[in-house]
Amino acid sequence: MTRLSVIFLFLIIGQISFAQQTNNDANKKNDTTIFIDNKKLTLPDVWVRNNFDYKKLLQQIKEDTTFYKAFRNLRILNFSSYNDIKMLEKSGAVKASLYSKTKQIRSNGCRTMEVLEQNITGDFFDENGNYNYLTPELYAGLFFTKDKICGENNIVKGRNLTVSDKKGMDKYKEQLKMLFFNPGKKIPGIPFIGNKLDLYDDHARKIYDYKLDIVEYQGKLCYQFSIVPKEDLSLFRKDEIVVDEMITWFEIKSLEVLARNYSLSYKAGVYSFDVSMEVEMMKIDDLTVPKVLRYKGNWDVIFKKRERALFTATLFDFKKEIQ
């Protein structure tokens, strides 16, 4: 029997074992807590008993680039998108908004965008047509195309997000990209919390719990990796929490990200934020792409107005460029 067949057999045995449990208490009894590199990790007991190679799996999860790759894939595809962005007052009332339907066209190695429908309210744009808020500006960087852009690809190997060559607002935008595409990784240059964003260092193991499991997601078995703060933290330790929750679903064979939910919050003297994000992926032939992205955020940075925003991006009608 091949190694792959053995692993598959273990997974099936494990799934049958999980299905036989009738309540949460029973499920907990079939979990085992182990330590890897001084980090406490909860695993299904069947994995431990059958010597499943979870160390290698965890390392692959830690080094994942498929989430970033899915968004890079948007650069080389035709697709349509419903875009719903709302900027909110403190009371929750909408003070500015944009709802649109757009279509990206990829042809001859270049991409352009058509606006098929658009409805704007409030001061979403200034008199020159520029965004009055940073949140929609970042949204546009992900899903909108201005003018014609050529020569792009979806390669992520060797493409590292970095702030070393950027200053001012460009540096801040790059930090936000790092936070979005690499949640759980250290981000340089952010006062007070840059190091606290690293969910895999020795400090993080003191305040977070890690759990790896097999669950069903959209009708398929997948790995679910969750990171949440420990329940018994002291007040001092609670003040060090930045990531309130991060749950990622991985396809078993390819380890591509199927979905990710995460929420982050922090308060400091010069800024505060409380944001949550949900991302669902889908497959277009051999490419994984984002299907739905939901965001809710409230953040304030010194010298900038506080922004409260909701947005949903719904992407569909994907097609590869005709060669």
C-alpha cells in the first residue's frame, strides 16, 4: 500500500470515528493535546494513534501562499463583480456608499474594466473623482482596474510583500496588504502590535490555542485549522491579543485555502481597530479564486478620520483569456 493510500485510510477512519460521536462532550474526549515546538495543539486522537504526519502538515499550513495566489489569479482572468461598499456613521447610518456591477476584460496580456451599473451616495468621491476614504481605495486595489494594465501574471513564488522600499501612505497600504494576505505573520513597522501579529512565535503560544481537525465544508472533507485566544488568560495577557479568531479551511489533497474567517482588534494610544473578514474561494478549472469576500471594520489612525465600513464583493462569470 502506498504512503498516500495509508494516509487516506487514516483520514477515512478518523472521519468515521468523528461521525459516530453524538455530542460535543464526546467529540472532546476524542481530541488529544500535544506539544510541537513548545506550542500546544489539539488534534483528533485517531491522528496521534496512527502516527499521522501532522508536523509536516502544520509546516505547510504555516507557509501557505495559496490564499495570496487566489487573489493574484484575478489578474489573469475575465470576471464580473457585484461591489457593495458602505461607509457608516457612528450610529450605524450610511453616510456614503457605492453599489456597482463591473466586468474585467483580459485580452492580449492586458486587463481593463467596464462599469456596467453604478449607484453612488454621499461623499464617496471628492470633486476630482478620488476616493474620500481609504477603505474603498484598498477595495479598488483588489477588484477594480483603472485604465489598461499589461504584463501581469499570477506567480507568487519570489514575490514577497515588503515595506522596506515604501514610505508614507504607500507603506501603510502595503502593511494592510500584508495583514490581509498573510494574517498571523509578523508585520514590520507597525508600532506596538507588529510583533503581536505573529501567531507562530514563542510568545504566541502563551496566549493562543491551536486546533487542527477534519470537517466537512461545502460537501467535501477538508482540514480546518483554528487559532483562538486561550480562555484562562490574565488581564495582562488579554491586552496582548490582536487576533480574536482565525479559522482556515484547506483542501485535503492540494492544501489550497477553501475559505478563511478572521477577526482582529486592538486599542492603542495612536490608533485602534476592530475588523472581521470572511473569504470564500471557488475553483475555475485549475485556478482557485475568491468567490465572496465580506468585510466589517472600524478603525482609527492618528491624522486620519475614523472609518466604519461594510463591504461585500461577489465575483462570478470567470473565464480564462482566449489565447
